[in-house]
Amino acid sequence: MLEIKDLHVTVEGEDITILKGVNLTVNKGEIHAIMGPNGSGKSTLSKVVAGHPEYEVIQGDILYNGESILELDPDERSHLGIFLAFQYPVEVPGVTNNTLLRESYNTIAKSRGREELDPLEFDDYIQDKLELVEMSPTFLSRSVNTGFSGGEKKRNEIFQMAVLQPSLSFLDETDSGLDIDALKIVANGINQLHGKDDAVVLVTHYQRILDYIIPDFVHVMMDGKIIKSGDKSLALELEKQGYEWLENYATVNGEAK
Amino acid sequence: MSETKALESMIGEEYKYGFTTDVEYEDFPKGLNEEIIRFLSKKKKEPEWMTEFRLKAYRGWKEMEEPSWFNATYESPDFDNVQYYSSPKDRPEVESLDDIDPKIKETYDKLGIPLEEQKMLSGVAVDAVFDSVSIFTTFKEKLAEAGVIFCSISEAIQKYPELVKKYMGSVVPARDNFYAALNSAVFSDGSFCYVPKDTICPMELSTYFRINNMDSGQFERTLIICEENSHVSYLEGCTAPMYDKNQLHAAVVELVALENAEIKYSTIQNWYSGDENGKGGIFNFVTKRGICKGDNSKISWTQLETGSAVTLKYPSVILKGDNSIGEFFSVAVTGQMQQADTGTKMIHLGKNTKSTIISKGISAGRSNNSYRGEVKISKKADNARNYSQCDSMLIGQTCGAHTFPYIESSNPTGKIEHEATTSRVGEDQIFYLQQRGISEDDAISLIVNGFCKEVLKELPMEFAVEANKLLDIKLEGSVG
């Protein structure tokens, strides 16, 4: 589904290279976790896949279902089924959740040849999605992320994911800032949404969320590269030994796969 | 950074209504003196008191200094080079649409102004001001049935001299300020509306203005009087063709609300704003003021300001009657090199008077957008209350937003609240919406509409569509 090849990325207009040769393959039905210390490039990777204009790909490629998406705008990537749950969801005052979601849903539906929903149909459709993340319907009439608590913002991201039904979801530190109850709700939502036809990539600092969402693969990112990949046990190992353990690993082994 | 560039080019869209209509003009010489004023007044067959009103204003104006306290820089209009009156030649009395110059009609059609009967069914009566003279007034009969007078100010001076004499200059005195004095001296035409006692005006009233003659200053004069227990909603919209030279527009609007009366005055302003280097464009120096004369009366100003090179405008309310209410809802959008210094004054004189100010400024390009507002609570205004909210939105890195609130309370029971915010439409906001499948244009449109929502919902339904269209025109083509 997703194939990232030797990806090198800089911040546009600056000389700093943030990603220095990332390779990653994600197949349908899989859950991947990307871990790593602050500044290792995890969030950048998610944003680059979604097409954030701030970054420039200077080498390598991102293939989605076999085709390069580097030339596509963020909305076009979204239409292909790529979703990013933001680390810092953005406030849009005056635009209600309901307005945004219906607009999003219908735009994506249109581009994917699905049926668009009128406001009443959409209202029906959205109800059980709300339940999935245990949010009250009053939430729909509030402005997007405006005045939301940190936890509400994160839940809202998963709610949007539920509504838009993407094929590939990057969840950028969705677990950060959540208390344990909210974490369970969010994790439970993600598990329910995940099936054999879609893939999830969790970007996280902590092992904690992986107790609830069992990844098929765990990757460790450091200094702009994936330096080690393994199964769930790698996350536990990391938790025990810290990233320092892998820093040495990186110098000894160079590029790990 | 293509998006930043896109943002900066936003609102930089070429003026869509920049065409001119080729009609013949009957012009006065340029410049101003008492002779010209007398001639103008005579030409309009005005009574002596009207001529005197003009001359008195002119003499006052001559003594006045052109004001310069605005947060805007521009080259002063050359007052000697302004043509103070023009009118389409050989104007017949218009009975039906077929009688008006087809080219003028074409112009209105391009603007989407609903002059045709079928469009009128939407309930909008149109008093179209083409250049300086009213050409056509519709739905007059229906209004007459209700007892509502709606006509050009010239006609009102002829037919209802007592009303005009009583109220004209009662809210904005002839020598109120530099531009109001100029207007009082040379006003060409405009609209007059009188709603008698116990009457709900049966339809929204609307006037469209249009500048179409080079160097012809536009000096509109509007007077609306709402008697006891009456209600009227008035819509004003304007757009002008593209010209290369600055054009002066100095209108005066006076509103009088008597006991229990309510006047709602809405404006969509889309004069030509000049090219991307700030060349050309309209100077929109307007004096708008209403008085809540009677107890429990209400005046509400709503404006969507998108055009003009320079806008200086402060629609105000004098809250004289006890329990009267003043409202000001404003969206001001500036792009390219536009400058807007706009806001309101709420003068609380009566007891338990209440005012609300909601102002939304959006600046893009290299424009400058200022809110300037004054809230004054006088000694006798017990329990007066004001709530002000001024929000600014910046698009791109090269524009400016400013807020100048003035507050003066001489009564310890007065309550004044002021809130202000400034935000920037960032790449992150647009990226977020794009990630949700929404195109860049639609994303900007959503963000801006969300920002203005509180104000736009105050516009009458007939105007809401036009308002959205206008915002879209301003926002179009932002993908660079």
C-alpha cells in the first residue's frame, strides 16, 4: 500500500536535512508503530506523507498503491484515502465540526466515486461514529477544536478518522496528552476502525498505547532514519533500555532495516 | 513557499466589475465656488432654503482643514479638479425598464442587480442611482400603499419639503466635518425614506450606487426617518468600474428613529480598490450617523466593506432615548494596497441604553486595516452598557491590523466591555483542512467565513447570498 524509498527531506528554504534516507513498507491490514526520541523525524515523516508544503523531498520517493504521490497536493492525497491525525489539531473558529466533516466527507466521497450525503443522511451516518469515541452530539455544533481540551482535540481526530474512513492513517502522537481513560477510548476506537483493508501507522514516544493497540511492526527512528525494526517486543525492549541503547546500535550497524 | 505566496496574492484578484458604460454626460465645469452651487441648486429646481443650506455648508467647508488623523496615507484629492455634478443626458421620466438606456441596464445585469421584474419578486425594491441621478424606482406603489415614502432625495425636496427641512442636517449637521460639509454643499442625489407611525415597511429597501464618470465625485445623501412603532430595513450596495484615477466618494447618511422605532441599515461596499500597486481606486470618506431619538428605539448598522483604495467610515449611533439600542456589525476586508480605517461611535445619552459592537477585520497583501471605535457614556446615562468585540485576521506577512478603541465614561453606573483578538491564517490551518480533503480555495473560504460568521448572519437574507459571492470573489484565485 505504502512504500517509502530512501526518502530525504529538508525544510523548504533551509539547509537542514531532517529525513536522511527513510525506507518503510506498509501493507494492507497492518499496524506499524514508529518510535523514537524527540527530533528524530517521526512527525516530519507523517507530515511529508500527507504533503505538508513546508517540506521538500530532495531524494527518494513515496509510492501509494504503486504510484508516486510526491506531486500531489494534500487534498488530493486525502482523496486517495491518506489520513493524518495531527499531533496538534488546528483550531478553526466559526466553522462547526459538523460543517467541516460533512464538507470533508462529501468532497472525499465525490472524488472516490461514493455517494454524497445530504445533511439529514449525514446526521444519521455520524451518530454511531460519535459513540465510537464516546463524544456527545453537542460536540458537532462546536467550532473545530476551538476551546477544546487537549484530550478532546485528540479524540476529535479519531472521530474524523471514523467519519472519513481512510485507507492509510498516520496517527501522530495521538496518545500524548491523554489520560488513561481517554487513551483507552481512543485505542478502542482505532482498533474498531482497523480492518484487513486498511493500514495504521502509529507515531509515538511511549510504549503505553501499544498495550492497547498491538502493532505488527515496530520501527525505531533516530536522526532521520529508521535504524531498527522488529515486532512488539522491540517496543518493550526500548521501554526498558531507553533510546541510548540504540544510539550505540546505530553507530555500530549503520543503516539498519 | 507556494502557499504563502498564494496567501499573499489572495484578495489580489483583478476587479471583476471593472468595465465602463458608454453614455453621454451633461457635465458641470470642474471645481467649486458659490456660483456652481447656486447653478447646481437651480438646475435641480430646489427651493431657496435648500440653496441656503448648501451655501452655508460650503462656507463652513472653505474654513475647514482637511482631516489627517486617520491611520492611512494617501494623496489628497484635488478638490479643484473634481466635477461636482453629472447626469445622464436627456433623462426621461422612466415608466418601465424598457425606457432606460440599454447600456445602463446591461451594466446592472453584469452586476447581477435584480432590476427585472422577475428578480424583483424576491422582494427587493430598487432605487438605482446611476452616477448622480436616480433613474428608476420600483415598487413605489406597493410602498405607497403602506404609506412608506421611498424616493430620491431630489424628489423628496420637491414633494416633501417639510420632512426634509425638518430632518436633513439634524443628525449630521451641515458643518459636522470636512467631508460632511462638502457633501452638504454639493450632494447630487441619494435616497429618502419615510416610514409613518405604526408601520412595518413591507419589503427590504435597497439602493445601488455606481460611479461611472471620470472625475465625477459622488456625493450621495441619504435620509431615513422611522416614526413611532415603525420598522424599516435598508440595504445599500455599491460597486464601481475600473478607472485609473482616484475618485472621491463622500456620502452622508442620516437615520432618525423615533419612539419604539427600529432601523436596520446594511451595506455591502465594493468600490474599485485600485490596482496591485495602489494606483487608482475610490476614496470612500463617508459620514453615517443615526439617532435613537425616541425611547426604546433601535438602530443597527451592518457593513461588509471589501472595496475602495481608502475607506474612512464610522457609522455611529446617538442613543438619546431611554432604553434605546445601538448596534454595529462590521466585516472589513483589505487586500493589495487598500487602507481601511473604520469603526463606530456609540454615544450614550439616555438611561439604560445599550450598544453592541462586533468588528471583524481581515487584512491581506500589503494592506492596512484599522478599527477605530469610540464609546461614550454621558453623565445622565444611568446603567448604560456597551459590549465591544474587535477581531483581526492577518493573511500573509506584509499586511497590518490595528485597533484604536476610545472609551469615555462620565457615569459610574456605566458598564463597558471590550474584547480584542488577532489571529493569522496560517499554513497549518490550511494544511489541516486540505488534509481533510478540502481544496486550498475552499479552505481559505471556510476559515474566513467562519471568522465573519457572527457579522454575516446579521445581513438580511437577500444580501447574504451577495455577501458570500463577494467574499468568494475576493478570495478566488488564491492558489498561486
